[in-house]
Amino acid sequence: MSADIDYARYDRIRPIRWTGDALELLDQRKLPFVVEYLSCRTSDEVAAAIHALAVRGAPAIGIAAAWGVVLATRAIDSDDVTDAASKLEPALQRLNAARPTAVNLAWALARMRAALARAGADWRDALEREARAIDTEDLAANRRMGALGAALIEPGSGVLTHCNTGSLATAGFGTALGVIRAGVAQGRIDEVFAGETRPWLQGARLTVWELQQDGIDATLIADAAASHLMKTGKVQWVVVGADRICANGDTANKIGTYQLAIAAKHHGVKVMVVAPSSTVDMATASGDLIEIEERDPGELHGIGGTRTVAEGIGAWNPVFDVTPHDLIDAIVTEKGVIEHPDAASMRAAFGA
């Protein structure tokens, strides 16, 4: 099996496009039936798009926020970098508040602040260069992770993924879906299953559509069917992304990941978490310390704008859950593979 991957075939979608005047975001709320880009010309429009899930996925959120900072510079009339930093800070704070759980958002904004601190009179150009670097580095990291993760999978395997971790969630190719793309290209993966991922149906609306664009057959399952699927023996790996990876390897990801990991442990199925090193948060000791974002309970009251629940019914809508590190077999970043992650192995890979 060749390790070469035909990226022209397996990396076709770009969710974030910088035109020089505006940031164009593929509106993921309208997929798969409408492919339409949302044009953002201010940082506040980018923040609103992030909060509304027009753009989603931890790496993509970070990239969009970086370009949002570039847009914010358009409203600053100053050549003094210290003055500019002060005037830009409110826009950065609003971008940071758009989604609190995904560490990539704060990471990207920290990089933009650092680039500004190093800059001189060309601070606008410096920020644009940094945003472009964040974008291009993410694509390279995804391709590296794809190769590393696929190498862990035995030929002839079946995999199950959750939410959307593909090109739509990144600069391109994807994290967990990048591993799946690489595994299919190399003949290691025979079957791909995707959970629908309620309540926003990212698996049903986005993941299987993405794979269809690449000519990869994927079977959609109800989230509740995952344990039964594992019992059949058709799945050898659960491959998922991450929104935050703690210093001990605990991982926050889309709600439903934790129960997949529990079921996988029971059925002897392995769990792989795939995310760039920017998702690793060594300053947070464990998953118990992660702020779990909760969204409007009304998102559970219907599907696609059609109400399915009686009036007056309450709902609880956490967006993420935390999978303990002892339920994870491998964490894959562009820096390498950490098998059976714990505090010691994370520290060895990423420092204190």
C-alpha cells in the first residue's frame, strides 16, 4: 500500500476563503442542499458567524477568528502599534467570547496578539501574514495527522466517526476525517460509519456529504445505534476530533463522544482522538476544569426548523462532553502519536 495520497481527490473542500477585502465562510447551516458562502467584512460579523455555527470546528474557528482580527484592523486609523493594539483589543475580546470551549480560538487570537507585539509600522501587514500562516500551517498539520493516524489502523478495518472533523472544520483535509481519508486512500479502511450527531446533525448534514464529494461510501447511523454497531464487529476504531485536550489527556469534544468511548471500551473497539497541537491545553490539568458550553435549549425542540416537542417542555443542551484519558487509545497530533495518554506522556510530548 502506498503512503501517497491523491489530495486533488481527497481534499476538495475549502470552508474559509480570504479575498483581500472580505472573509468568505461556507455557511454550514445550509449544507448539504445549499452551498453558499457568507461574506464577512467586519470582525463582529465573523464573531456572529462563529457563534451561529455558520463556521464550526475548532481549527476552522481559530482560522476564522485570525482573519476576523485582520478585518478589525480596517477600522483602526493609527500607525502606532501600541495604540493599534489598544484599539483592537475590544474586537479580539468579542471574537474570543463567540465560543468559549474550543481552545483553538483563544490560541489563534494569542498568536495574533503576539504578532502585533512584534510588529512595527507595518503592523497591518504583519497581522495578515500571521493569519495566513495559521491557515496554511493547519492544512499541513492535517495532512501529517492523516498519515500518522492511518498508520495505526489495520487493513480491512471499519471506523466510526462523530460530528464533523473534515475539511469543513479545518483549513482542509480534516483531523479525524483526514485520518479516515488517508486510511481509505491507503486501503486500510473498508467501511466508514458516521453518527448523525444531534441536535445540529453535523454527521448527517456535513460528514457524509463531505465523504460523498470524495467518492467515499459512508453509512449514516442514528447516534443511539453506535453500541449495537460495535457489537456486530464491523467497527475496529472510533476516530474523533477534539475541541480541547487537557494536560492529562482528558478530551473535550462534541456531546456524545464520551458515551461512544464507554461503549468502545466495553466492545474492545479502540478510540483515536485527532487534533492539531494547538488544541492541546497544558494549562488545564484535567477535564473537570473545562468550561462546557451550553446552547439554547430550543435547539432540542425541533429539527430543521420544524418543532417536534410539545410546548412547555424543558431541555438541557450541553454542546460538549469530556472523555477521560483512560478511555482513549491514541491521541494524534502533527507532532506525533501518544498511545494510552496520561499526564506523563502528555508532558513528555508537549512540556509543562
